[in-house]
Amino acid sequence: MISKHKCLLVSFAILLLLTMQQLFAQHSEYNLNQLIDSALEHNYLLKANDKNVFIKQTEIEQLHTNYQPRLAASASFSYWKFLLPNKQRLLGNALTDMYTDITAYQTIYDWGDTKKKKEFAQAEIKLNDDVRRQIRNTIVYGVSTTYLDVMMAAYQIEVLENSIRQIESQKQHTRNLYQIGKVSNIDVLKTEVQLSVEQKKLQTAHNDYAYQLTKLKNLCYLTVEELPMIENNSNKLFEKYSTESYDLKALSGLVLENHAAITGMNKKIELEQKQRDLYANENRPELYSYGIASWEHGYIPFGKNFNYNIGVGIRYTLPYFGGSGFKLKMKKSDFKIEQLNDEKQQIYLDFKREIDLTLNQISDVKDEIINNEKIIALSTETLNNATVKYQAGQGTILDVLDAQSILTDTNLALQKAKISLLQKILYLHYLSGNDAYPFAQNQ
């Protein structure tokens, strides 16, 4: 009886623990690193790209069979109306002809063609690594940008809620003044209209927040049914990165050395050079050995007429007429290498131009932040003065509401500028080809 109670208690404890873990998982906050981890782990484009490595490795394994002997067998049966003298001596009086053979063919030396094909496949694997890096960095950038969009939507809600609280407080003051006859009912109506406008903006902000969260949830393949809770550490990120400076020359050098698009172009050029070598090998002779064993008789089983032939041969295509096609292929490769070099240079210049523009935008955003902070300080003072004057009967409700509206709009503009600054810094991180998680040290 005691053991049954113990089993029930243990089962209940396990069930309670699992329930608590599930509730905790549903209400835990995701930080940026966790979101990126989830996006990279479940992205099917990355998984499909990984399969390319297995495909190329299989091609390399297939090349290992080039020097192994190739065996073939054939058998035939025929009936003759009459036999020619030579056939009659071979088959006797039978009019049936049973023939079978086994052949063997083996490459002895191909002047390095197999080795070059193996190197070509290995170079394709290396190129695939850069393609994977480009896909990965694009995913990281997309998740990080959407994460900042979520933060911006959250700030909009926060600023608007604060504005609504202030307007509601002002509305109460206005009603009190109306009740004692200091202001008319029109002031109350104007306050209510302004409150309705702000509440409409708040509803739009909530909708935008839900949209951005849904977008982030889908990007990260999160399986929770409800919208996830996201950790907001954008203030810490702003405090750290708003004071950092960036150098165009250093960032441009980093792109040239590290960006997957540039290193990928280098490997494409190397790959085309190897392809050119393979074209050149088409004019190399092939040394091979062969063997043929055959049986021919009028009846089964074979009792005689066994024959075999073994030897060594060399095959060479003369580089004239149709055999000169490899020269045009090599010429095509030369043009393609020049084309890839031009594309690489253009990609680098495009990145450099984007970095230069982004650095200018960062400078503009920093100036905008400073100006907004000044406007907030002035509009706060204006709002306080307007409120005091209104309550003293020396000002109008429009002065108060206008000052409140300016303060709210400027607060929104300030938060938008701060998030914009982080997005520009994030874009620099992406342009430079940095494989590390953005803002990783702050997670």
C-alpha cells in the first residue's frame, strides 16, 4: 500500500515538473542569439546546400574507379541455313552457333586527368562553403533586422501609452476646470478628440508589433502557438555602439579579404582555371590494357574453341579538324576568367560604395538623435509651461495639446533614429562579411 502511494507521488511530481517546464518554455524570452540559432538550425536552404558537399564527395569516390578494370560479358545464339567453310571447320556439322566472351579494359595512365578532375570536385566543395556563408549571413542579417523592427514597434507602444496617460491626466484636469467654470466644454471635447487620436495610433502600433513578431517567428521557425516574448536589450546596444567610429578603408579591406561574395569569386576563378586544365587534357593520349576471352561452339556446354587476346594500347586524338575542339574550350575559359575578374571588381566597388553611403547615413542619424534630444528637452519645458498657464487660466488647451503632440512625435522620432542607427551598424556588419553574430558580445 505504501509503495502504491509512493508511485503516485512520484508520478504526480514528474507530471508537475513537466508542466512547469512547458509553462516556462512558453513564457521564456528569446534573445537575438537564440533567434539566430533557431533560424540557422531549421532553414531548409542551408540544409539543401549541405547536400551539395555529399554530391561532390560522391563524384570524387566515383573518380577512384577510373583506374579499376572494367569487365563486360556477352552471349549470343544464332542459327545458320548453311555454314561457310571456315564456320564449318569451327562448328562441325551443327547449324547452331553459341558464342560468348568476357572482356576487360583498364586505364594504365591518363596523364593526370583523373587527378585534375578530383581537384576540380574538391574546389567545388570549397566554393560551396562560400555559397553557404552567403546564405547564412543573409539569414543572420534578416533575423537581426526583424528583431530591431520588433524593438521599434515595442518602443512605439511604450511612447504612445505614456502619451495617453498624460492626456488622460490632462483630461481630468480639464474636467475639473470645467466643473468650476474656468473653461468651456469645448476644451474637454478637444482633449477627448486628442485622446482618441492617440488611442488609434496605439492600436496601429499594437498591430505592427504583432506583425513584426509573427514575421520574426516565421523567420526563426519557432513552433510556439502564441507570439514569442522577445528580450529587449536595444538600449544596451545603443549605449555601446552609438559612440563607436568606423573607417572606410579598414572596412573595405575587410570586404576584400573576408566577404563570402569576394572569396567565392576567387574560388570561381580558381575553378575555371582547373576547368581549363581539364580541357587541355582532352588532347593527351590514354595508355590502357585489355583482354578478351571467348568461347564458340555449336552446342552447350562449351567443350572447345576457347580463345583469348590480351594486349596494351594507346589512344590519341589528333588535334586537327574535330579533334581541335579543346582549343576553343580553352579559349572560352580564358574569356570566362577575365569575365569573373571583372565581376569580382564590380562586386567589390558596389560593397565599397554601400559602406561609404552607410557611414554617411550613420553620421546623419547621429545628428538627428542629438537634434531630437534637444527638441524633447524644449518641448517638455514648453508642455510644462503651457500646462501651468492653462491651469492658471492664462493659456489655451490647444497650446497644451500641441506641446504634448510635439513631445510624443519627437520621442517616437528619437527611438526610431536609435533603432535606425543600430540597423545601419548591422548593415555594416553584413557588408563586411563578418561571420560572427551581430551584437554577440551583448547577448
